Amino acid sequence: MTGGLRRARLGARLPHLCGCWSPQGFVAVLIAGLLLGPSAALAQDYAPDAETPEASVRVRAVDDRADEAPSSDDGNAVYAVAARDMPADDPTPPRAAGETIAALALQYVGYPYVWAGNTPAGFDCSGFTQFVVLNTLGIDIGHGLEGQPGAGAWVEYGAWLPGDLIFFQNTYKDGLSHAAIYIGDGQIVHAENEGTGVVIGSLYSDYYGPRYWGAVRVAS
């Protein structure tokens, strides 16, 4: 209700009030009417401000959500973790050292066998194992077959893992005579001979099964 309307209604009631009130009472009522008008106006002007705290809360809530998940312009979301940025999709974990050895060895299947060779131009059995380990772990296990079993930790029969070095005996000569790399599932890759080159074979085959000598793990 506006101040003017309040004063109009008060004025309409004054004839009835004059008959029962003293002049001092009339003056008091008139002053009260004048005071009610500005008060109502002030209350009306202040009402919109009552929404200000709520509006402030809404804006803050939006700002808080924006801080939780920022995104870059190119669409690749990043999340702040321990004061550093990291991709939304975690990178693939690095391959185990032994699996790296096996994977590289498989890349040379079909390469030629060359006596005393230890390069892609041609490998013999121990030259092949030397080359693969050197180019994966950076460890030179030597070209001599007799010394290679000492380059790693002994592995019990059947406990092989990809990348283990497998040794055989009594192949072209008595005693320790052949080396291969285990690739899993009972399979080995090795520089077999001049007729086959680097091939995949079975550790349990009729030929190699009975000639098994031992295994070592160079990769920790």
C-alpha cells in the first residue's frame, strides 16, 4: 500500500475521529499517518535486496563447479591432481622387461643363421640372444654360450616367463650347446641352424624337450 493511499484513508476517517479525540490526539494521529507513508515506501524499496544473498549463493555454486573440472579449448579434458595436470585417459603401462625381450626377438623371425654372427645380417644361437638382450636391457651378456647362463638368475623348470633365456645340451655337440628365448606358452624363438634361420619352436618338441639344460632370467 502506498503512502498516498494510506493518508487518503486516514483523512476519510478524520471526521469520525474529531468528535472523540482532543486537538492533541488529532495532531498525534496526523503525525503517525505522515510517518507510516515513508516507512511503507522504504520497506517496498528494500524488498528486492532480500534476494541478494540467495543470488550470491547461486553464483558461487556455479563458480565452484567450474573449478572442479576445467577443460581445454581443444576438448582434451585434464584434471588437477596433486597440483599437476594429467590426461583424462591414463597412458598404457610400460611393458615388463621380459616381454620387451620377447617382443624384439619375434621381430627377427625369418632372419638368416650365420655361424658366429650377432647382427641382423646373420645370427648364431648365442649371437641372437646377445643381440636381443643388448638392444632391450642394454646389458651385454657376451657372445660365448658357456658364459650366458651366468648373466641371470636361475629359473626352475616350468616357471619360465617371456624373455627368459633357455639353454639346451647335446645338440650338435655334447654338453651345453644351444640357446633360445622363451616367448610364452611353451614356445621359444631362436637362431636354429643354417637351414631354418631364426624360427619359433616348441620347448616340448621331441628334439628339444629331452635336451633341455636350464633357464635364467636376465630381466628383473
